[in-house]
Amino acid sequence: MSHVLVTGASGYVGGRLVPALLDDGHTVTCLARTPAKLVAAPWHDKVAVVAGEVGHVSVQSLQGIDVAVYLVHGIGQGPNWAENEKSDAAHFGAACADAGVGSIVYLGGLGDESSDLSEHLASRHDVGRLLGARGVPVTELRAGVIIGSGSASFEMLRYLVEVLPVMVTPRWIDTRCQPIGIADVVTELRRAIADPQRGTFGIGGPDVVSYADMMESYARVAGLPRRRFFRVPFLTPGLSSHWIGLVTPVPVPLARELVESLVNEVVVTPGTESPYRADRPLGLDDAIGRALAATNEGRVPTSFTNADLADFRPSPTDPEWAGGTLRRDVRTKTTHLSPDAVFDAVSSLGGETGWLTGEWLWRIRGLIDQLIGGPGLRRGRPAVLHIGDPLDFWRVEDIVPGATLGLYAEMRLPGQARLRWDITRDGEITTITQTALFRPRGLLGRLYWWSVAPFHRFVFPGMLQGILRLAEQRSR
């Protein structure tokens, strides 16, 4: 086992690679410009964290490192990001050489160097060369679009396809690419770290498709209607990136650099195939399906615990815009009643008790659901709730007596809805937090949320207040 230094551990790939390396038995040190970003990671206490930047790393901090993993990317960070990125790589490579680091494993970008590469892809290639300029052996793995919740390219794809049934697109939508699932990227990096080989290798999944094909695959796997594309010649990268900035939460500077790279084919060329290829690489549809399953967290009564999806699971270190649109309504109240008294009221909701406010709205919603083929409110509720029990048009997905009740909506919806109560005690004060979540599906899901949001402002505050009133009545 090796002592591995990981740069970019708070990033998309790094946040998934570090726990995998720990599982492999490696000793891991993370170099982080902002160590506080790693505190939320569940593996934080299992690694050593060194504060610093790759462009200013000291030789002393690299002493004893067998393999340094370079996952830092400066794309879109200021007007001189490409020059800064190359300067950082040169400094890091020199520091590794002076410290006696055994090898560097670097995740770069695909692209045929004989073509006119975008600034983004050209910089990715330059970084690989500069890391090894002082003689440290470099294993460079070049990837194209990485499929997984949190990947900037995938998130751009997700939002465009889900929001826009019809798209006016530039001609780059027909450019070929070779997407790869995040699980396979992690596998290739793990194998390269275990057996570094000097050289540059392309990594990609088994499918070579156009960006239009990839969007159609997403719509198909997500159960959305087929998307329509109208190609026009006048959409420049600048215009495209601003349009993407309006439709998606991906930052405009990042979107611009990514869009400019879409004119270049990112396909593994013959003779550069990676020796670390996964045994059964995921196809495009499978990779998208796993990313969506990880984001949606599956259905009740089984929780999302599938180890095969672990790499696709949203990570605490992912950017805020990762994981797709999630609408929230969070409300909190305090009381002197005991957690058990509050939970008793919460767990009595539904059925004959009803939902404590706006009952006519609940009944209308239940009738509409029944008319369109859903369960409506006719299922009622059992006397005592357990995981998997029906509760009107909800189903219990999580229950901890005195602490938690989580419901999953089984009504007919253009998306996924959850309703949850968490109860905590601090001294003499009990706090109840009520959270309503909705993950819209396509444009219809977003229109649905906007249409019901005004009613939520009336229903949810009243329901929480009603829970405390009911708890007080029962406690007497």
C-alpha cells in the first residue's frame, strides 16, 4: 500500500476517489486550499489534511509521498486561468521532483492534438506535460464527459434536457464524444495509483455518440418525451454559454469554457487505450440510469444503499448546483413539550385525523389524484405506522419513534415529493423541523411546483402549528 497525496479532494472526482483509496488500504493525505471544505466529508477524520495550494506547495509537505494525484482544474477562474493552471502544474511537478515523489497520476482531458483544440483542452494537455517536465513519471488519464451527479458536463446536460423540450442549438451538438461513468473513472484512477505507468492514456465508455445522442439518451432514461433540436449556425460559444447560464445553474464562465470545447471531438484514439480499463465498463444509458438513481435515492421501503451506485451518490463536497433541481420548504418551531408528545401528534396525521389545515385542499388534491389513476386519500392509515405502510397518498419511508417521520408521495406527480419531520431536544426545548421536498421531472414538474407553491404558504405553516396544538391537547 502507498502513501497517496490527493489534490482537489473537495472536487467532484476527488471526493469520490478518496474513500475508494481508503478502502484499498492506502494512507491518504489531502492537499486543500480551503481545508474547511473537507469537514463535511464522511472520511474527513480518516485522512491527513494539509493546507496549501498546488502552485505554492512546499517540498517538505511532499516528503514521504509515493503517488501524487493531480485533480486540480482552474477552468473559468478568472481571465488568466489557463496561464495560472500551467504555472501551478509546473511548480507542483518541480516540488514533487525535489521531494522524491515516486509518480504523479493526473486526470486530464481527451482531444486530438493535431486539431485546433479549445483553450480548455489545450490547457489540460499542457498541464500533463508540465507535471512531468522535471522528470517525475506521470500517468496521464484523459477523459471526456464524465457521467455522474455533480460533474459539470453532466449537470449541464441534465438541466438542458429536463427544462427544454425543444432546443435551438449550434452545430456542435453533432460533435462526437465518448462519455464515461464516474464509477469507471474512479476504477481507472485506483488501478493507476496501484500500478503507475509513464504515459498518456485515453479513457472512455463503450459508446461513441454525438452530444445530441447523449441528450436523447438522458431523456429516454429519465422517462421524458423525446427532445427536438433545431440547429442554427449563428449561436457563438458566448451566446450559448449565456443561454446555458439562464437555463442551468452552472456558472457562466465555466459554461463558456465547456461550450468552446464542444467543437472538439473527445474520443479515445486507437493506440492510446488505457491499460487500467474497468472489467465491465458502463454503457451510456446505464451510467445515466445510475446517476439518476443515486440522485432520486430510490423508492420506499428500501433505502438507497446500493454499493454499485456509491460513486454516483451526491457528495457533501459537490458544488451547490449539483444533483438537479430540488425545491424545499423548511419550517421550524419550538415547544416545551417532550419529543415523544410531539412525535405522537406527527405520527397520527392522515386518515381520520387529516392534515390539520386546509383540509378542503387536501381532499381536492386527493380527488384529482384518484381521477387520474393515483391512490388518492382512500387508503387511509394503519393504527400504528411502520416503514412501508401506506398513509393516504403517501408511504412511510423512515420512522424513528420520538425523533423522525419521513413520507414518500405515491400520488401521480411530475416528479418526486417527500414530507419529513425531525424532532430534537436541547435542554428544556424541543425543536420540530418540517421539510417538504420536491424534485421536478422535466418542464411539467417545474410548472407544477410553481402552480402549487402559493398554496404551500398557507398549508405548511398551518400544518406545523396544528401539530403542536394537537400535541398539547393530547398531552393534557
